[in-house]
Amino acid sequence: MASEAPRPVEYPSFTHIAVKAEWDAQKESETYVPSLYNPDDVESFIHCTQADMTQLKGVLHRFFPDKEKELVFLFIDRSRTGPKVVEELTPDGWFPHVYGPLNKDAIYAVAPVNRALMG
């Protein structure tokens, strides 16, 4: 019998890495929807990470290899998130996934990604 991975800790906040131009283009909207999210697909979700350096570095290197593209961290309060948030196991560990457009009142801080500090 295969052993199951231990359940993740559901931290009170988590992070999304956004392309700054996409974030800026949605300033007037009440929700944030990254370009990779498909609202017509019930299985589509917004990829997020724990505020953990290992996860953040892995996501940056894997999904944002263009080091010239400006990125921002969106810091999200789980208790204020409108859509369902599900911790899902991937080959790289547990990641929070948001199943719907992210209501902006759940975002409590936005900060630029400093690639030099992220390695």
C-alpha cells in the first residue's frame, strides 16, 4: 500500500506571482484574472504558492524564465478569498490553487519581484 503525502498546512496567507503589465491593466477591476486562467474551464485555476522561498524560486525559474519581464508578488489573505482555495499536491509539493477570479479585497499587499534576491 502506497503511503500518502502528509496534508499541507493551510497558512492564513499565500502568494501569487503576477506579470506587472497584467496586474496594472486590471487596476479598475474588482477582480484579478491572470492570462493563463480560463474562466470558461471549470478545471482552470490561478496558480499560487506558499510564501516560501523554495516554492517561490521554483515557480519563478519554471514559469517566468524571461528575467526581463517585470513581476509582482500579490500577497493574499486566505480568509478574504471569495473563490474556493484548494491545496493540491504536485510533484514539487503542495500549492494553493484559486478556482475563480481573485477578488482584490483579498490582496493585502503588492510588491515588486527582485530577481537578484530570488537567485
